[in-house]
Amino acid sequence: MKIRRFGLWLCLLLAVPAAGFADGPVLHEFIEADAAEDLELGTTTPDGRMPAAARTPSGVISAPGFPSQNPQRQVAYGGSATPDSIDATYRIDRDTTRPESVEYDDPFTPAVAPFKRLYAFDAVDRELELVVLDKSTRRVPVGGTLGEGEDHFFGDLFVDLAAKTPVRIPSVGPGTRVLAMRAEPPTELELVGDGAENLFVIGPERRRVRLILELAAPRAAFGSEFPQVSYEQLAPKLSPLPSAARAVVAEMLVELGVSRAMPPAAALHRLVAHFRSFAPSEELPQAASGPGLYRELVLSKKGVCRHRAYAFVLTALGLGLPARFVRNEAHAWVEVSDGRLWHRIDLGGAAGNFDIGTRPGAPPHQAPPDPFPWPEGADSGVESASPAGNAPGGPGRNGAPSNGSGATGSGDANGNGNGDPSSLQPSPQFSGTQSGAAMPPPASGSKAPETEAARVELSLEREDVRRGMPLRVTGRVSNGAGACAQARVDLSVNGPNGEILIGSLPTDADGRYDSRVTIPFDIDVGDYTIRASTPGTASCGASE
């Protein structure tokens, strides 16, 4: 595979002798910034747009400085992740195994790990894929001051703008307000959002910028009791289920003993308890997709974070509870509306270990207490992502050994995987998808069955492709026994800097795959080879 060469404009800074240094340099003493002093004096950032420091329930936080305080980890958002890109829909997969380790980038202070809000879906289509009901974007106002009952945050991230096109950026939670925003280098930006509160920025041209944000979000959204409201009060926020899903969801509600005879708050507690009791499993579901897979997930209680959140959302919508599926590159969870406020609810299922990139010195966000109980031994997303919870088999809730009931799957740099991260890359869409289905990349702790090795065929739509652009890949996975159905195909490029995973996707019942992957923005121009492999299935061994 070739990557087309680009002409790059280079800016050179010329060193010019300064006349004032004729008699030797002027000595200056560097003085570290003092957040407490900034608070006392009420100082602002140099442009006057943001406070230099703020006191929050999580501690004193400082506005991002210049240059970037963590230049080695320049993960960028945006690029090809737009409201209409292939990752704007989500199809659940059947890989219920737990990944051993995931990568995660947190551009916020306080750090919200693992709940960076990147992709939110609030409706279901006829194929039982998750979608955004209202994908039209509208302008999001920038300005204002921190309100009563709001938590304060700063954001510091890189964004790959696309000319006059909305590109996706993360937020800290539902109800996020942007108090201030600036770009470096200075760029005129417009902030827009869709019906599920996904955020996008629009710039005048294709370029990478550093985006500095001051944010506010309702503290109650991160943890508060669900009020005593009626289903009629919730109806205006509810997305209707398609006819293809209604019968199977109604069947599952009967199995769970939940109905509209129960008040919404009581029914929500019952649903949260059920979906928090899921556990990862190497015995994968038999159903491939659609109603059959949904039913099997609910009844078997198999799955990691994305399976729990997906099945929860379908069930909640069928009951009459407005619900969203939210994800990033390392975790997935849900949001439920009480008609006024969207409540973030973690169902667990995170990976065994998180490799987290955060701003140096960023304190963790101290959310309010979780109003929903956890099953014994289960780990929340916060516990899994915290240093104490990062070791597999480490202490779980209430000090009990973790039994692995929390787990994630795969994803990409900007969340193309709902809690199943692949290696972090600087552009948002690095997981290959089929009809918008993000599939998990290799889980380092999993073992393929000892069966005949699979052979992976690969064809490329073309041999030249630009960085940040999609590349169509097709092929088939099989061995001597026949087609390898529902196998995961991992795609990587090999070049001067070694091998880089760019996506994972599923095969169909005939072992075939046909999808698109995106070439990372930060890859050097040149000649590369693309490799397709599979870790195997129950009937096919791993490819050699």
C-alpha cells in the first residue's frame, strides 16, 4: 500500500543576535506558577478569557499553559470523525472476552477517566444498531460563568480540523457548557452539537490546532438519585424503538420482572442491578447480531462494558426510560434522563489495566456518591481506571478480589470501539467498521482455540491513499474446515516506524469482510504494506 506524498510548508525561525546581549546575557530566574496565588489574586490566562486557576470539589486546578504540558502525547481528535462518518452509528459485536490492557487519553482537568464523553447514541434503527435520532447540528453558545451546582473543568486537546466540516471533540459529561474556548494558532472556530449532545468544531481550513477549553457541567449528572417522576413526564425525551426491536425487548422485560407498573425510579434500580451483574466470558454468544444477540446478552449476562450498555439502552427504551449509550476508546456506559437532567450511570465492565495519558498534575474528578449499589466483587469504571484498580486480580469493591466482572473491549483513538481500545492514534476513526460496527482489536490475554490455523485473504480498493482518508478492504477468512464466521480481522500497516494497528472488523457467516479503515494522520508519507490477521474463533485457529 502506498501513502501519497504531501507537500509540506515549513516555517523556519531564524536566530538573530540581539543588541542588548552585547555585554552578555541578561539573567532571569524562573518562578514556578502558584495556583494558590493565582486564586488569591484572581489572575487570568494571558488572553483574559479564563481564570488562571479554579477551586473545585476535586481540588485546585490550573488553566492549561503554553506550550503544551505533555507534548510527547499529542493525541488529536476530529479528522474524519464527523456527524455523518461511518463511526456515527454503532453495531454491537459478540466478543465478550475481557481485554487485559487498554490505552486512554484524558485531556481534561480534573481528569474524568474513564468517562471522557466522545460518542453518544440515543436511538435504535431497524437493524438494532445504535444511532443519533437527531443528527442535525446547531450552534452551541460559548460564554458565561460557572453556575451554582456545576463542576468546573479545563480542557487541553489537539484537533485535526477539516475545512468547513464539523469534526468530533470530547466533553466531560451530559449538559456540558463551554464557558471559554481558544485555539492555538489563533483560528476562527464554531462549536456545534447534535441531539445526543455530541460536540463538533468547525474550522475554515484543514489544519491541526491546540484547543483550550473552560467547561462547566451539572454536578448532579455525575451521581444523584433518580427523582420520582412518571413515564408521561419522560415521554418527550424518549426515542421510540423500531418495530424490529419491540417484541424481543418486551420479552426481556417480562424475563427481568420489570414493567411500567413499577415507577421509573424503581424500574431503573432493577435494570442497573441486572446489567451490573454481567461478567466477561470466553464462551462467545451463539447469535451473530440483531434480536438474537440482544436476547442472548440479556439472559446470559455475558459481556463487557459495551455489551452491558447496549443491552441496557434497548431495554430501557422499550420500558419508557430515555437512555443513551456513551463511549470512548476505552469504556462504555449509559445516560438516563429524568425529563430534566441526564444521569451518567456506569455499569462496569472495564479492562484489567488502563494506560492513561493525562495532563501532569491533573487531579481525578471527585464525583458525587454512586446512588446505585454494586454486586459484590464487581469493579466500577473509576476503580478499574484508578492506579489501585489497574492490576488484574487487584482489590475490587469493598476490598474483595476482582472476579473480572468488569471489562471493556476495543476501540480507537477517538472512541471507535465503545470501551475496547486499540492503540491510541492521533485521529478519531482507526477501527475498521462494517455498517458502523466497531470491533475489538487484539486482546493480549486471550488465546485462540487449538484448531487448524486460519488463512486471511486481503484485497485493497486502491494502492494510493491519503492520510486521514478511508481505505476499503475486502477479503475472506477460512481454513480447511471452511469459512471462519464471525471472526475478528485485525488490520495493521508496516513501515519505517514498525507496525501500527489501524482497525479491526468482523467477518460474516461466509467468512467474508468488506469495510473501510482510516489511515492515521500522523503516519509518515511513504510506502507501506498492510497486513490482515485474526486471533481465531472456536472453529478456526489464529492465522500464522
